[in-house]
Amino acid sequence: MRRGWWATLALGLLRLCLAQANFAPHFFDNGVGSTNGNMALFSLPEDTPVGSHVYTLNGTDPEGDPISYHISFDPSARSVFSVDPTFGNITLVEELDREREDEIEAVISISDGLNLVAEKVVILVTDANDEAPRFIQEPYVVLVPEDIPAGSSIFKVHAVDRDTGSGGSVTYFLQNLHSPFAVDRHSGVLRLQPEATLDYERSRTHYITVVAKDGGGRFHGADVVFSATTTVTVNVEDVQDMAPVFVGTPYYGYVYEDTLPGSEVLKVVAMDGDRGKPNRIIYSLMNGSDGAFEINETSGDISVRQSPAQLQREVYELHVQVTEISPVGSPAAQAIVPVTIRIVDLNNHPPTFYGESGPQNRFELSMNEHPPQGEILRGLKITVNDSDQGANAKFNLQLVGARGIFRVVPQTVLNEAQVTIIVENSAAIDFEKSKVLTFKLLAVEVNTPEKFSSTADVVIQLLDTNDNVPKFNSHYYVARIPENAPGGSSVVAVTAVDPDTGHWGEVKYSIYGTGADLFLIHPSTGLIYTQPWASLDAEATARYNFFVKAEDMEGKYSVAEVFITLSDVNDHCPQFGNSIQKKTMVLGTPVKIEAIDEDAEEPNNLVDYSITHAEPANVFDIDAHTGEIWLKNSIRSLDALHNITPGRDCIWSLEVQAKDRGSPSFSTTALLKIDITDAETLSRSPMAAFLIQTKDNPMKAVGVLAGTMATVVAITVLISTATFWRNKKSNKVLPVRRVVRKRSTPAPRTIRIEWLKSKSAKAATKLVLKEKPPNENCNNNSPESSLLPRAPALPPPPSMAPSTGAAHWTVPTVSGSLTPQQSQPPPNPKTIGSPVQSTLISELKQKFEKKSMHSKAYF
């Protein structure tokens, strides 16, 4: 029984230990090419973008506990990756560069909270084509002898690409395909083309552009090829490969009658064709001299050894040899040139110019500018002579540097002639362009091999004449001055220039024209200024236009136009037509006031309006820009007006102001009185409405009345003329006054007369405007009542028979007199209320009455 107990105890302890044991987690090893596991044999391209998810750590825990992932790096290395501890996602956080770091060491770990398992991994960084070839040991300068054989190697360039594979392989080629050089595409060796040669004398330096290109590869998902260029400078070294060269060939020499033995005839010049390192040269005569000539071996001077009388031939053909001497002193390359020497016994005198005192090579003359075309320069006494005889004395004359201004006569001379110079282009002989004309007379032999010649300078001093007109620097002058400029103020300065000199160039200024009255001009300086007494006014005349004349001493002149504009100054205040104005206002329709500012320009003539005082106030509004006055929106009827005014009377007096916008600003005020009526009242009587509307403009009523009368007169004249011609044709004479016989029943006549009277009375009565008695509370205390006289009252119209059935009606209005009337008893409805209206209506009634009486005469 004891043994069974111990066995049971041991088995329980074993079970307890197994229950408390915790096994460590571990990574999965998924092998090469896998993107999850333990990063074993993992590689990554160097052009992988930063922030890319590149790998996933994957592992497990035997007990199934939650696990976390970690990655760490050596403290001296960059932390290239970061890991999500929960999911194991590894992200690239630093840019990769295989050329700087081709592998990355890191420690990855997995933990279940109790156990931590770490592994050291190496991540390989694979190459991408991200590097361009780079030439080393630049710059490239090569010295090559010009006699290098064709196809020879002259230099080797070398470029390095740090990439691997095809991206790191470099090939070479030349940018210029037509170069005398070639390059080996693999080694970079430069060679001279197989059939090319170098020549120092033609080109001393060659510039070769070599391009190095890699084999291409992938970079950021695309196929790219990088290249680099360099320049190889090839300096050609000169070698002795050129023969001497003569300069100035062909060579001709002459021996004259007076030539002495030992005199130099001519000189030959040669130089080494190799200019880089020239050899010393020596001269020698080969043949043809017959001992008559010799040459200096170092200078090349050929001299005659005998006198001209001893020479046996007229022409000697010599051959001169030049030989190079090498640095070691031995003869090298040679060259030969022919030399012709003529023996001349006659043509030993060139043409010579003579003046009055003998041989002369300079002639001077003074003359006025612009001489007539074809004029001879008589001040020049020139003779030309050649002392030789025959063909040797024949020569041509010509002018050099005359530019077609002059011509010479004669042009061909034998022995001797008088030289005449004639004006060819008068316009070019201008003192203002050139004060001195200089040219040469050239005499050249015609038929001689020597072509002897001589020259003489001709200097002509030009004298100025008055050949120019003063010219203004502008055709127009525009000026602007303020209108309040005082008299004598400067306006504008005009300038005219006369290129002539002396007193010919003096300019005198004057002005003329309709606008020049208020201005003066300084005759010498051209300054235009206002008259001392001038008072400018932009409102009267804003612009002046006149002409300015610039005249020289002989009266030659030119003209320019002057435009002067006056700048407006705010010197006028706005003005109303009358200091007291009256207006009639219909409800709902504004009235308008207007003030005129006589200033010429804005803003000085822009007027703003305002109401400065009104009794009662708060009844009217005014448009500040147009001057329109209207009732406030709250007032829409005459009853509303009566309720506002104490005493129920409505004589409105407003003080209005007109103010301009100038600086400083001016203003003026006026008293405005307004009569107000409504449209309904106006519609009942057209005549009353017309009189009210024309109350503010009496001339309109007068115009209408005058038009009516003219029409009546015209019709009367037409009727009378027609009647006259009709009676004349019928030879009948009508009585002046028509005889009316009494009828048996006179009643119709009475009725007709009464009817005419009634019609006349009706027509006149329609024009009667009844006014209410003036209110004592409406502006009766205004000072204008004592200042303005009242129009005398007209007598009442003649009484007429009442018209049966015709209702008498009047138009009620609000009084709008300019001056308040004295208190008086209410007038009879048939009397006239306003003096102006009374006058108009009285005249109309009298006309109707006259017409009635004239009609009565026919009955």
C-alpha cells in the first residue's frame, strides 16, 4: 500500500509540472523568395520606394498565446526598416543605395510575453540602374605630332559606372560622326581614322566629344539608360614637313638709266612653311643673271652689279632659290621662284602735279556751299606733267575719295595738261554736313608695266550760306495753364534751330492767328507768355489755337501750331434763375430746381442740391444730383398735407441750396414756394391744368396764345383772299356791312344773341381758377411781402346773361403765390384770384366778347 501511494504522488507532481511549463514561440521558415516568415535569404532592390511594405514576419506560439514582432539594428547602422508589432508588417523607412551599402544586418524577434526568440538576419540589397557613367582623370589634353600615321592610337578615355550587370557596363562613341578620329566602343581608345591625316598648317587644335553610355537597366519600374560626355583636346604638334613659301609673287624689278651699280633692284621674301618651328632660310641665284645681279643670302635683296649701259639684255629672267637650314645645320627643304628684271632707259619719271610755284602735292580752296551744278573750281591752278616720252608719258587722272561730288577733266593725259575739277553733286557740298572736303588727285600711267603714279591732296574749305530754314523741334506744341494765371505768366517755350552759322543762324520768333491776341512771344528765346493785361476765362474761351513762326535774317521761316488749354478754376458759384422761385407740384410727381454753374470743367460745374430749411420740416425729399423734390412717401393726399399744417393751409416755403464740387466749394441759396394739387383735380379742367402747368413757365402760355392767334389770322387772310378773288371774277361788289331785315318773329334773334353771349361766357368762365383765401399762418410774415409789389387788380369782366343749365365749377388748389397777399374778404366766385391768371382770363373774355359783338352785327 505504501508503494501505491508514492506512485500516485509522483504521477500528480509530474502532471503539475507539465501544466506549469510554457514553450517559446518561433518563426516560420518559408524559404527563398517568400515574403513572409523569418526573412531568411531575403533581398530587396535598391530603388524600392520609401514607405513600401516589403516583408511580413510570421511565427507562432505553441500554446497559442498572442505574439509580437520586433526588429532592431546595430547602433552604428541606419534603421532601415520598421515593423508592425502585431501583424509583423515590415516597412522601408530609409532610402536604399546598393553602391553605399549592399547588405543590411538586422535582429528580428518574436515574443509571447514570457519568452523572446531573436534571430540575426542579413538582407541583400540588389542593384538597380541608378548610376550614370563618370569619366575619371579629366581634363583630357593630348599633344599629337602632325605626321602620326593614319589609324594610330592617340589616347584612351575611361569612364566608370558603379552599377552591376548591364547597368554597369560602359560603351563609348563620338558625338561628331564626321570627325577624323574614332573611338573603340569597349576600351575607349581614341584612334586616327584609317585614311585621315593631321596638318598643323590647316588646324592646330581638334576638340573631340566622347560619350560614355551604360548598358541600361530597370529603375523605378522603367528601362533607363544613363550617359556622360567629356571633351578631349588634341593639340597638333608641328613637324618639318613643308617647303619654304615665297611671299608677294610674282616679282618684277626695273633698272633705269640713272641706276648706279650696287643699287637694290627688288627684294624677295620667303618663309618656312612650318610655322610652329620654322627653320632658318638662305637665298641664292640659280641662273639667268649672267653676273649682272647678286642676292643677299639672308635678306633676299637683289642688286645690280653693273651700270645700265653695260647690261646686254632688256629683260633678265632670274631664278631665286630659298633653302631651309635644319637645326643641325644641314640643308633641308628648298623652293625656287622666277624674278623678272627689265632695263628701262626712258620711263624714269612718274606723273607730277604742279602749282603756280612749282611741284606741289597739296592744293587748297575756299568756296561757298552748294555751288551750281557743273561749276568749275576756278581757284585751283593745277597742272600735271610726265617727263617721259611716248607711251611712257600717257597716264589717267581720277579723283579718290570725292564720293561722286566732283569729277576731273581731262581723264586721260599725254605728257601734260591743265587739271579742271567740276561740281557734280551740288547738294552734297553742304557746310552743315562737312565744313571741309578732302579728296585726292591720282595720276596713274596707262601702258607701262611699272604703272607709275602720283597723288595730290585737294582740300576745300566750305563757306556757310543761308541755305537752311529754321526748323521747330515739333510740329505741334500743347500747353495747359490755369485760367486764373496772372498777366505775363509763362505758357510754353518753343524751339527752332537753324543749322546755318553766324547771323544766318539767328532765329526770330513771332505768333499770329485768331487765338494769339492774348499772348506774346519773346522774339529770341521763343517763350510764349500771356499779355500783361490778359484776363483768361475758361468759361468764355477754354482753348486757344494759333501759329508760331520762326524766321531767320533773310525771311526764311517755318511754322508750328500751338494749342493752349485753360485749366478750369472754381471761380463761379451755382446760380438759380431767380432768388425766389415758385413751383406747382402734382401729388406723386416731383418738381425740379436747377442751378447753373458757369465753370467750364468738372467737378467745378457739378452741382449738388439740398434743402437747408423748411417749415414745416420732414415733408420734402430732394435728389442731391438732379434737384428733383418730392413729397415723402408718408404723404399721399392733400388731406395728409392739411393735417400737417396748422390752420389746414399749405403754403410751403423751402430754402434750397446749390453747392458745386470744386475746391474751394461755392454755394448759393434760393427760396422756393410750392403749390400742391392732385391729379384728380387737374383732370376736371384741362384749361386750369394747362394754366397751372405753365405757371412756372409763363413763356409757354404766351407761346401757345401767340400760336393760336397766328393761326386765326392766317385762316382769316386765306378766307378774305379767296373771297376777294371770287368776287373779282364775278364783277360783284359786296357791301361792307350786311343789312339784316327784321323778321316777323324777333324771338329767335334774341335767343340766338343770348345763346352767343352764353357760349362766350361759358368759354371764359372755364378759365377761371378759384383760390381759397390766404391763410394767415402760412408765410404771411415773410419779408418778401413788403419787397415785391402786387399787380393791380383788373376790373371784373362784363356781366353776361346766365346760361341756363350750365353749372359753374372751379378748380380747388393750394395757394402758390410768390408773395403773400394781404388779408381781405373772400372774393366773389366770379372774380379772378391770381393777378397773372386774372390778366390771362380777362384778355380771353374780351376776345370772346369782341367776337360776339362782331357776330351780332350780322343779324
